[in-house]
Amino acid sequence: GEIINLRVEGVPLGLLPDRDYEETRFEAQPGDLIVLFSDGVSDHLSGDGEEYGSARLSKILQRDCALDPRELVKNIFEDLDAFNTVRFDDQTLIVMRVK
């Protein structure tokens, strides 16, 4: 039930040739859930200009962390659509469970 935030910023992987990237190491345990997302998820805006934010995403992750990763992705995108269906940026989301 604990969320550990590892913030990595920079140019998207593979976008520029011969680019050096920041590297972050962490130790994952069996059963851990790893969630990677682009800023288009957390920066998603409501019709009133409110940001979706990482706190809202964290609530869904805590609530649904026991689900299959595919179901979790589905729930997150459904919540994003409920927040606002208009997209202004990419929304990349990768969810994987450590075996």
C-alpha cells in the first residue's frame, strides 16, 4: 500500500539519437506494482482548468493496487475521461506487476 515516487525528467526515451539519460535504480519485490506515466496524465486539465494531478492518480493506485495491471490501466483512463475527455498532450501509461 505504500507509494514510492521516483521522479525522472527529461527528453522521452529514444526521441533524440546519442542522448544521455538520467538513470534511477530501485529494488522491486515480487507483487510490487510499477507504474510509469507521462506528464500528459498528471497534467490533464478539467474543463475548469484544474490539473488531474499526481495526488488523484495516487488515490486510484492505492484503491486499485490489487487489480490486474490491465484493469488498473482501464480504471485510470476511465477516471481521466470522467475528469475531462479533451486531451492536449500524450497520455502514456505503463503498469506492470513484479513476479
